[in-house]
Amino acid sequence: MNVTLKLPDDLCNEVRHRAVAQSKSLSQWVADLLQQEVARNHPERKSLLERLGDPATAARDFELPDRQQEKERPVAFP
């Protein structure tokens, strides 16, 4: 999608130089920056793998049922 942005000249020159320094087009550099911001503000959009690797998730206790107290459950095969 094409989007037109109006930026001050000095800001545009600075971000162009940063994009070139990272071997990216200005469009790709801005898209990457926006993607990082969206991910940062919406942590619920993380994948399961990202959540499992997150230290905040790793330190959390999850309650699991006590399997020894559960009754046996019949398993039916079709």
C-alpha cells in the first residue's frame, strides 16, 4: 500500500541516512520501525514460541491439575 507522509526535511534526511546504514530502503526502514512499535504495544499478539521464550512467562507459575486425584477416563477409539 502506498502512503504519503509529510516530514520535515531534516528528519527525512536523517532517517534516510539510517535506512542506508542498515542497507534498507526508506520504506522498509519505516515499516520495520512501525512493526516494532505495534508488537511492543500489543504483547498479546506474540506467538506461543515468543511467549515461551519471554522471561516474564518463564517465571510464572501455572496451576496444573493433580493427576493422581483424577479418576481414570475411558478412551474410545472410532
